[in-house]
Amino acid sequence: SDFFPRSSYEYAKSLLVKNKDEQKARENALSEWSESYNGPPGEGEDPYNQLLTGKENPIHNADFANVSLKFWTPFFKASGQEGQ
């Protein structure tokens, strides 16, 4: 499964640190994935990520959630931020 660091970080942080629900966590991840107005390009604009995903938005994929949490949960636990 593919890993998108900025989007997955925002997803995991929303769930584990900010105690947001699944829908809000995916919305926050999507804000990192999508192109923003007057902001930096989203991860989805990266040509290498486009090669991996094509036109598909990986944020709504179940694997995205699993990989994000598997990678970021130990980070948030070790940093003492989980559940704040």
C-alpha cells in the first residue's frame, strides 16, 4: 500500500491527538492531498503521487486509514501527544 506522509499525518493527528471522528479526519487529510487556493500544492499534485494513484483519491481508501494509523500511532504515543 502507498504512503502519503502529509495526508496520513493529518489523518492520524486528527484521530489520535485532536479526538476528531473518522469523517473529520478524512476531511483534514483531504486538505493536505488536494490543491489549495493560495497555498502550497497538495500531495495529490505531486507527479510521482499521480503516477501511483492516477485519478483516484486515496484518502477514501480503507488502506489509507490502516497505513496511516500503523505508521503514526507509535509516533504520537512516543511523543506523549496521543489522546490529548
